[in-house]
Amino acid sequence: MEWYDFAVYGFFAATIGKLFFPSDDPVISLIASFGTFAAGFLVRPLGGLVFGRIGDMVGRQRAMYLSVMAMGVPTMLMGLLPTYASIGIWAPILLVSIRLVQGLSVGGEYTSSLVYMVEQAPAGRRAFSAVWGAWGATAGTLLGSGVGFLVASLLTPEQLVTWGWRLAFFMGGGVAFFGLLLRRSVHAEQPVSLSKAPQVDIFTRYRWDVLRVAFLNIGFSVAFYTIFVYSVSFLEQVAHFSDQKALRNNSIAMAFILVVMPISAWLSDRYGRKKVLSVGFILLTLTAIPLFHMIGQGIRWVTILCQLALALPVGIVSGAIAATNVELMPRDIRCTGLAFSYNLSVGVFGGLTPMVITWLTEYLHNPSAPGYWVAAAAAISTVTLLFTVKETSRQSL
């Protein structure tokens, strides 16, 4: 539910760009809208430091409890925001402020959940336990895409721009209530950290562990936000799909990845993290450019098949990397270190991805442009995995 709130913005980026960043050039409005999307990501490392420290020093449960509140309330406010036509420059200022609060929340929530699930997992099933955190985040993003598809299908384009986009944010407001009910039933052991200042230790004693996890997650972050968030705008702007068809394709691809993820997690528990991750990252490196080139041609069935082909390696990586991230992080700074390193990677590379690719596609006039970005990021993670990461599936936490 929390990831529905955070991701739904990306699916209405084009509409929000018109309303909050009006310009004669629609590409400029879209880039400005994705800039706000990026702002929510760029503060995630800070949120990771805040909530990660709470997780290490006070407890995993408290960190998860507070973060869910910091997501639900801003989402409701997003649906109530007046547009640029009503209050001028204050509209984008308020929009950016809300996204910053949401970014702080996500920065601590996701990784705290992963740490909790891996630490509580039965022997030999850490990846299969952790994958449901990643699965929930992906399912929340799918829910945002599905709601966007439903709204776009039931309303006219005029209604969608006037008030329809607000419905998606109002629906996400229930996250605070339901999230609190769910988190009350979560009981985690008190932290066992020996570090008195984990937010300092991650930059000194454990800095290499933090950097390694950050580099390992670059490929996944860029691929996920390119294929499942930016692709909606790509299909609309480059392949000339309607809002409805673009969101439909995106929802199908995300449903497919939900099937792949648990299978990948089971395989990584059985055969090892490194083997599974290698397959996913190498596939992304080799196939991203040709597949995006074919998607840009706008041929209906070719497009959806290519999107599924891109979703496959992302699902493979996602199923194995959640547990790997936790296993690579030393116990004493596990919450803080993972929250900062993961969110540094996702915040800088994942968050900037839609804006960078929008500019890159416009500058190069080449439908393969998103593939260049994905392939380069996946190559960085492949090198990191092959040369710096040892097998972690059997090591003690």
C-alpha cells in the first residue's frame, strides 16, 4: 500500500506536468514533473539515515511504524493540491514539499522491512522470506498502474486532467490506517547492535560494505524505474500509445514480474544468490538496447512481448537481491547501512532515471536511448557482483 502511494505519481507525470509546470513545450513540462519525482528519491538516503538509526538503536518495529504514517498523510494532501492556474508558483512548491516527505518515509520503510523479514526467516529460506517485501513493493506499484489504467479507461481525457488524477491519490490515503493496523501485529526482537553511532560508522569502519551494496543495486534501480515507471510516458511520447494502452501494457508486465520474483528467490536459496543475480544482470546488459529499439516502433504485440522480455531479468534480479542486500550488511549497522546504501543507489540513479531518459530520448531522437541507460547501469552491477561479492546464502547473520 505504501508503494502504491509513492509510485502512482509516476503514472500521472504527464498530467501533473501540464497542471503544475505549464509550458508551451510538453517535453519541458514532463521533465519538470519527473524532476519532482526525482526530488522524492534524492532525499531517500536522508530518510534511510533517520529511520535506519531508529531501527538499529530503538527497534525494527518502531521504524516501520513511524514511516507508514509519514507516507499516508502526504498522499491525501497530494490529491487536494490546487494547481498552478489557481495559486501560481506555490503549487509546484507544495508539490515538491509533499514529495520530499514521502521520500523520507520510503527511505526508511522498505529496508527496515527487508531486515526484519530476513532476520526472522527460517534457515535456508531467507530469500524466499525477503522476496515478499520486494513483491509487496512491486505489487503496490502495479496497483498504482492498474488504478491509473482504470481511471484512464472510465474517464474522458478532459475529466482525467480536470479531476480524475486526484482519485488515485485519494484512494492511497487509506495506507496510514491499514498500515498501522498491520504494523501493530508485527513483533520484532530488540536490536543487537554494538555500534553507538551507526550513522557515523557507515562512513568510516563500514564504508566499503555500504559502497558495494550501492553499486550492486544501480542496475536494478535503473532497470525497474525505466521499465515500470518511465515506460508509460515512453509509450505515450515515442510509440504514440494512448494513456489507456500504455498503462495496460505496464500493468501486464508488472503482473508478470510478480510471478517471476518468488521463483527466482526459491532458486537463489537452493543454488545461490550469485548465480541467479548473474543471469539477471547479464541479460539486462545484453538485451536492453535492442528491446527498447523495438518498443519504440509502436507495433502493438511486439511492444508487449518486448516489455515482458525486459521484465524477466528484472524479476530474476529482484527475487535474489533483497536477501543479498541484508546479508552483505554487517549486523551492527544493518538497518542504517542498508537504508543509506540502497537509497543512495535508488535515490540518485532510480529517481533521476525518468528525467534523464526523457531528456536523452529527446536529445538523441532515438528510441533506443532508454536501453543505453539501462545497459550501462546493469553492466556496473554485473562487474560489482562478479568481482566483489562472495556467495552469502549460507553465511550466518
